[in-house]
Amino acid sequence: MPKKSYCDDYQKMNSQTIDRWCASGWEWGKPITHEEFLDAGKGKWKIVLTPTKTTPRNWIGNVNGKRVLGLASGGGQQMPILAALGACCTVLDYSDCQLASEQMVADREGYKIEIIKHDMSKPLPFGDGTFDLIVHPVSNVYIEKVEPLFKECYRILKNGGVLIAGLDNGVNFVTNDEITIENRLPFNPLKNESQLRLLQKNDDGIQFSHTLEEQIGGQLEAGFILKEIYVDTNGSGRLHELNIPTFFATKAVKQ
């Protein structure tokens, strides 16, 4: 078994790992440009929850004057767009680098954003019924249990509020080279030392696979009504070339 002290601190390790990725030019840590912010204010915009597909605009709706939470959504990508559309934005992330990018864009463009560093595997630091919309790009692969997070999302949304989430379906976890099947599921490095060593070797932080039961079932169990869903690929590599879905996104409503 992995050393207990290492496992206990896995979220701090993930935070530091993502900071390193950002410093190396990680795609999901590059903030939008000034021109993209201006275009959003003119109605020319898009946000993504998964690698390649644009999130349908009707999933977001009219956010002018609405309270929006970017959940593990730092990096200055989604929140600046929604701020340009008139939303009152809060971003919660556990990476200092990702949060610094959010503040940089807000300072550059002259809007206010509430920035909170917090581990999303813990209860969220918001009151009941705080937000109209939660934007949650692919990120729950960095926490072991997702069901408690969906319950927290339900709690902090207003009645009629919407959760839009990008999710990993587990396919990426069974292969290391996108050719051979090498890893068993669930992929949980806190319980499987060989999986832990693999992540350490590749500087991949600590990541976990999650089933449809955990992710869709977890939303339904929390009380959400699932409205829409789409699938997506990695955007590059052999699985993408074979059009094998590795991600999906959901729109769920609190009623």
C-alpha cells in the first residue's frame, strides 16, 4: 500500500502539480486574451467543459446579473467570458497559479471576481442557494469521491439553478499508450501502488477514474434532474483519431 502520509496529502500534491503544469504552458492554464474578452462582450464567445466541443449556449443561458461559480475552473478561461456577459463570478480552485491567472485577467479587464482557494473534496464554503449556475470543467478526476461534491453543488444552487459539468468516462485510465489495455478499473492510486508509481513517473499528480454510476448516478442521487448530455474525445492522439469518446458533459437542474 502507498505510504499513508503521502496519500493523506494528495490534494496538496495535485495543487503543486497543476502549478508546475501551468508554468510549462499547460493548455488549460492559459488565460483568454484581451481580444477574446472584448469579443465576448460583443456576443462572439465560447466556453468548453471538455477538450474539443463547445458548450451549447442554451446550457448557459442569460447570465447577466446572475451569480456564477467556476468550480475547479481557474485559469482565466471560462469565468472571464461569463464576466464579460454580465455575470457576478466566483472562482474556486486549489491551484495558486490558476487563481493568479483569474486575478490577472480580472485586473486587466477591470471587473471584480471573488477568488477562493479551496479543496473541493471538502464541503464548499458557501451558503445554501447561493448560485444560479455552476461551471465545472473536467477536474473531478483529481478527487477520490465525487458523490459528496455533487451533493454540495445541489446545496449551494438556487432552486432552478444549473450545474454544467465536464466528466471523464474512464477510458483514458485503462491505457498508457492508447494502444494496449494495461490498467484495471477503478484507477485509484491511493489503493493501488502500481498505479501510484505510474502517476509519479509521468508527473500526473494523483488522479482517479469514476464510473457513470458515480457521476450521473451521483448527480441524480443529489437531487438533480439531468437535462442534456454530450460526449467528446481527447482532441488528439490515437483514441481521438478512432473517434473513441473519453469525456462527456452534463447539464443538470435543481428543482
